[in-house]
Amino acid sequence: MNTKDKDSLIISYAQLNATVGDFKKNKKRILDAVHQASNRHAKVLLLPELMLSGYPTEDLMLRTDFIKNQSLALNELKTALTQYPDIYVILGLIDFDESRQCYYNTAVCIKNGELVATYYKHELPNYAVFDEKRYFTPGQTPCVLEIDGHKFGIAICEDIWFEHIAQTYEKLGVETILSLNASPFTYSKVSERLAVIQKNIVSRGLNCVYVNMVGGQDELVFDGSSMVVNADGVIADELPDCQESIGFVSLNGTKWSAKTCIPLEQEPVLAHDKSIEARIWRCLCMATRDYVHKTGFKDIVLGLSGGIDSAVVLAIAHDALGSEHCRAVMMPSRYTADISLLDAAKMAKDLNVTYHEIEIAPMMQSFASALSPIFAGLKEDTTEENLQARIRGNLLMALSNKFGSLVLTTGNKSELATGYCTLYGDMVGAYAVIKDVYKTLVYDLAKWRNQHSPVIPERIITRPPSAELRDNQVDQDSLPEYDVLDAILRYMVEKNESSSEIIARGFKQEEVLKVARLLKINEYKRRQGAIGPKITSRAFGRDWRYPIAQSYYF
């Protein structure tokens, strides 16, 4: 084959948003991408890992009817693809081997309605949020496709994190590895993916087309950020984060060159900004939007306190869903500062969201009267503080029930780690938007968002944080300074370091031991809290599995 013929080879790769179990919608997304690819004469379309079923399916895939319905969708897809006879479509799905009674994380290649190749994922991740060994059996055989004289090797996600996959393909004469992925977002994931591609694939003189899923699925956020990396280590093409899109590259000699990128949905908020704060913001917006919509809701409601956390959550919800789908409720008590009322009302007005004020003092008085015979002679303490939070939680749930709105909780990671939150109070809700966002990062995100347009009143950012559950209360009455607290928590939660190791780093012993104690005794709260999107290397939830009843200190 001559070089001129190779120059005509165009491949496409599409990062799409799959919904677990929605075979009809997933199939439509696939066919829309095929149509775009065919119109631009692409010979190959690469789609994400488990695109047809969605990811992760968890125990749904163990149901016989789930696999049967996926098979029906696959047959319908194959029939539809006969309209596009010249394109190889490579996508992820679940394959069930009836004879062996086992499941495979699978990539199939379909051309003109026929299954021409099948690949089973070799390396099954079983750490952090992944438990694929619970569900899948590993594959053993490589898969090589020869298209217009160019050899492609197929890999699925975790496979490329191991050198032996690329070694095998190098020996088989493969020139480009096609990698299907459902890789969740974390702060450092984009650079980590590139480093792995360069170390395991590029180092062997191979190109890589890396396509990643996009969208939110419960606690996971798939950022897309797909890319094509040539054997010289240079990124030939990349797709944006948090946006369904399809990219096209053409082969010039042995290198891929970018041709065009087509967005398949509306551009996300502030898409031009490539800072880490921007990526995190877009991921939180996408996660919130997808959780609301994929669970069948349209609108949200949250408690707006005049503090930084609820302000950031409201701004994210506004950017994700639009002002017409957001309801904010200020529920002042006698401890609520006037500036909190003013700032909450101003923010709601500026964002044009539905806003209510409900005074909780009369309800608090009713509780106090009912409990007074039992509490006679006892001093007020956190009991009365928690009552205020629980009244507010009840009001939010009443609004949720009446208007069919999903309640967003507003607690951050620092508070959840230390128990600086009220179970059945401010923890009430379905989705915890900033659950994996440390308090210091909450401030950074607020400042970043205001640089683009001032949606959060400046005083909310600059005033000392307070729960406003008693007179003259500030967070630092009970907690270390947040920059110190968050640093300790990062070592303790994300790095798995012990108190003695952290003290050896130079932190004060009394502060480290206090944080360790709070982290331990509040596990029962976190276990009952709402799920929220994971953005750090270790999030509370499926990524954090500690026993509640235990006597081992951190």
C-alpha cells in the first residue's frame, strides 16, 4: 500500500453521555455519532467503554432481562448500521457467555451490520470506586483490526495502564491502539492519562486514540477530555471536557493530524477557561444536571443561608439547570445575621431564581415548649442548634414533596469529614453537590466564578464562616483554621497517613488528634448522607469504606 492511500484514512472518536440501562437513548446517541462520522467519510468511529449499557451498571447487569434487552438493542443497532456500510463502529457493551455463565467488559466492532471483531477487557480494576472483578471475567486475547493497510489494536480503559498490552500489540505490528474508556474525573486525571499513554504506548512507537465517556452517573463524573496522541508523544487532537463531541483525525504517513471537532450538545459554562477551577466547576455542573435529569427531576430546591457553601451550590445549580429550575429558601432564626438575609436575597434576585423566606423562630418555640418538661434545668447546647437545622430540613422536604423538586444539600468535604453538620438537618437531601470539595476549594471556586461574572455577593466570600446556630458563632470555635484542617484531611483521607505521620510533617499534635477523632466518630453520619460527585483521589462514599463500629484511631 502506498503513502497516498494511507493519507485518505479518516477516523472519528466520539465522547458521549450514556445513561445506565437506557438502551433506546444510548442507541440513538450512537447512531447520531455514526451519522456525523459517515457524513465526513470516516472509516472508523470509536465510542466509549460500555456505551450501550452505560457505566457502571453494578448489579443491574446480573438481571437476565437486562442482558436480554441489551441484546435486543444491539441487534437493532446492527440493523441500523447497514445504512452505513463503509464505516467500522467500535463500541463498548456487556457480553454474557451462557456456557461459562460469566460476563465480559467488551468492545465490539460492527461493519455493515455484521460483528467483525470482539475484544474482552484484560485488566479489571478493583480499587477505589471500581469493583469490576465482582462482575467481569478478564479476557486473554488481543484484537487486531487491519483497515486500509493500517493495523489497529483494541484496548479498554485499565488495559493501557499496564505495559504488557502495548508490548503485545507492538509484536503484532499494530501502529495505533484504540482505547475505549469510562474514566472518572479527578483533579489530576487528565495529566495522569497522558502520562500513562506516553509511558506505556508512545514509548513503544505506537499511536493512541483515547476516547472517554462524558457525563455524570451517581457519584462518578466522566469528563471526556478525549485525545489522540502520536508516537512522538505529541497530542494530535483533543476534545473538550464536559461536552458531548466528536473529533476527526486523518492519517498522514504514520501520524494522525486533526481535521475537525463537532460539538453534539450546547457548550458548557465558561468552556474557554482551561484552569483547574474551570474544569472542576464544569464537572460539578454536569454531574448536578445529569443526576437531576437522569433521576427524572427537572427542578431543585436548596436552603440558602447567606453563607459560602449554599451560595456556591446555588451558583452551580443555576449554571447547570437554569434559573427557572432553581428554588432557594432562606430560613432565618433569631441567630441569623441581617447581612445573611440581605446577601441571600441579593444573590437570589441577581440569579433570578425563585426565592422564599420562612421564619423558623415560631417552630423552634413550639419544639422548645414541647420539650421543656423533659429538658427542665438543663442548659442549652448542641441539641437546640440541631433542632434548628432539622426544622429547616423538614421545610425543604415539604417543598420537595409539594413541588416535585429535588433537594440539594450544601455540606462540603471538610464539614462531612469532621461531622460539622446535622444528621436529618442540613444533611437532608438527595444530592450533595460539594461533598468532595474541601472548604478552601469552595472559596477558590467562588472567587473564580465571580471573576467571570459576579454571581456571589462579595461579603459572603470575605466574612468569617458561621453556622449561625448560636450567638457570635464562627466555625473556628470548633474547628482548626480551614487551610490547616484541609491539609490534615488530605493526608489522612487521600494519602491514608496516620496521625503520627502527619504530626511528623509539622502539624500541631492537638489539632491532628482532634481531626482524627472527629473523622472517626462521624463515620455514621457520612454513611447516612446523600451521595455527591467525586472529584478528588478519594471521596467519601464508595471510595471510602471504613467500619462505623471500630476502636482503631487514625
